[in-house]
Amino acid sequence: MRHLIANFRVAGLRTRGTIAAFWVLLLVGFSVYASSPDTFLSSPFNVGDWIINYQAGFVRRGFIGEILYQLAKLTNSNIGFLAVYFQIILLVFIGFVVTYLSVRNSSKWLAWIVLSPVGFLYATYNGDGGYRKELLLFTALAMLALATRTSRRNSLLLLWLSLLTFGVTVLSWEPAALVLPGIWWLCDAVTAQGVSTTAFRRAFVFVGVLGLSLSSLFHGNAAQMQHICHSVLALGGSNQSVCHGALLELSVTPSQQLATLTSFFPKYLWYAGFLGLALLPFALSGWFKQNRRIATSLLFATSLLYFVGTNYGRWIHLQATCLAILWLVRPEGAPLVSIPLRVERSALVAWVIGWSAPYSYNPLIWQGLLIASYHRLAH
């Protein structure tokens, strides 16, 4: 922490301003999120996504929910509170890693990457889509990114912690395995620190493939969904609505999911515009050109999500955040454009407050920070 503070003091004014704005927006997001009791008790997605457990036998996406269930039972606590507190803890950790990786960064594109409305701050702009299980994945990636900027001993520790976190992630949200190209690239960056990561790379791949395989074998069904729902309601503090979101999806067959996805087209094609905005800083900063192989691999692998789920805003958020972590590790690249400082600053402000992708449903119903803040203050 002392090292971080010292680096912050010597960082450039623009970098310090970016970090300060990042934490202000993150804390504002926390305060808005925590202001609604429904968020803690019975949110069908923000809480429901985290409470799938093994009380009806082994089932996909149940590992972290089983941990929270046992902890709630042991401490006689509300499982919704535990889930939300855990989400915020993960985001704070990710925020500290972002800060650590940013303090020595002098690129004028840093603010565009760190303050992206669909990147690290998505939970501030979209509370319904920003507090989901991707946070576990981002935490694992953040640990790997941190391992590229520390001593050999600490790098080894962070590699083990990242592998453990990734294991918890794929047993709690199996699509995390699609980010293996990014994990492989980060392991390569850790190797540059003098640490051998060959065994870790194989372990990450093994864990990812295992998680995907188990999710196919133990997809879940309506009976398990009902049993899990009753186990959570028996803890007290939540009502039936907690079972009507992410938990309900255990009983949805792949064919039903595909039919739902198909029904949203062609309206969902509007999300292509949000994806283009999200990728704009990576292209203009020259990072895509410098790292086209990893960028293409990661985007291609994670784009499979667009064919299996309707949460298109979340998938854009996942892609932008994963790319942002990689960018912070190696931000070098020859910018494709040269923009006058005054024009660039005005464009940055408009880009930060003027838009954000909805996590799902109608892509035409969107709002940026400016409009959202107005509605919240009016409320």
C-alpha cells in the first residue's frame, strides 16, 4: 500500500485524475446499489445468480452458492447480504489492482480504458448486469495481471491464487472457460518476470475444460431448481422472487434458450453499435494492431456467448473488461490517430457519461451516466 501511494504521488496529473474519477464512480455505484433492500434480499439475478447450491445434488454453477449457503447457515446471516457484500469486496479488489497497474501509465488512452462505461465501472452504470459471477473471473485475471508487476515469490503466490479462483469460477459460472486465451497471454507476461508458467497454463486449461464438461453433464432441471429455491427460502430473509431469475434458468433446456435468443432478433443487432464503442479505445490507441493475435483470439472465443444467452450487454462488458486488463499489463502501441488535447478531453467526457449498454432485452432502451444520475436524483 505504501508503494502504491508513493507511485500515485509521482504519477502525472492526468493519471491521478483518471484514478480519482474511477474511485468516485465506483463508490457512487456502491451507494446506489446498496440503497435498495431488494438488492440484498430477493433480487432474482444479482442475488439469484449467486445462490445456486448443491442442496439438490451437484449441479452446474453451484460452487460459490454452496459456500455462501453454508456460511449463511453457520452464521445465521441473510444469504442475500453475504452475496452482495462479497460482490463489493471483489470489485474493490479489482479496483485496487486497476489502480496499481495505472499509476505508472502515462498513456492518454488510460482514461478511455479505465473509465469505460462497459468496463470496470459497468456495475456503476448497470446494477442489474454488473454484479454477476463474471466478477470472480475478473478477480482471477486481476491476480494474474498483478503477478506481472511483482517479485518472483509473490508472482508464484498470485499464480496459485488465480488458479484457485479460476477453479471456483468455472464451477460457479462455466462460460469463464472461454477466456482461456487471455489467461494464456497473461501467463506469458508473468513468464517475462522470470517465472515458469508452463505447468500453470496446463492447469488452467484442464480446469476450464473440466468446468465446461461438468456443466454439460449436470445441467440442472426443474426439480433441482425447486429444491434449491426451498433451501434458500428456509434460511429466511428472502422471498419467492429470488427464485425467478438466474436460478430458474437451471430448468431451461438448451433448445428453449435458443428459441428465446432467436426471438430477440433482429432487434439485438443494435448491440453491435455498443460493442463498437466498447472496442474503440483499443483500436485508436494502437493496441489492437500491436496485439491483434490475442485480441482476435479472445474476442472470437468469448463471442460464443452471443449464441447461447441473451445478456448481450454483459457479454460486451466481459469482453471489454478482459481486454482492459490485458491492455493495462502491456499498454504499448502506436496510436492510430492524433487528436488535439482539448478535443480529446471533450470527447472523453462525452464518451464516459453519454452511453452504456443495457445488460439484456431492448438495446434501444439505454442511458448514460448523465441520464441515470438525473433519474436517481429525481427519485
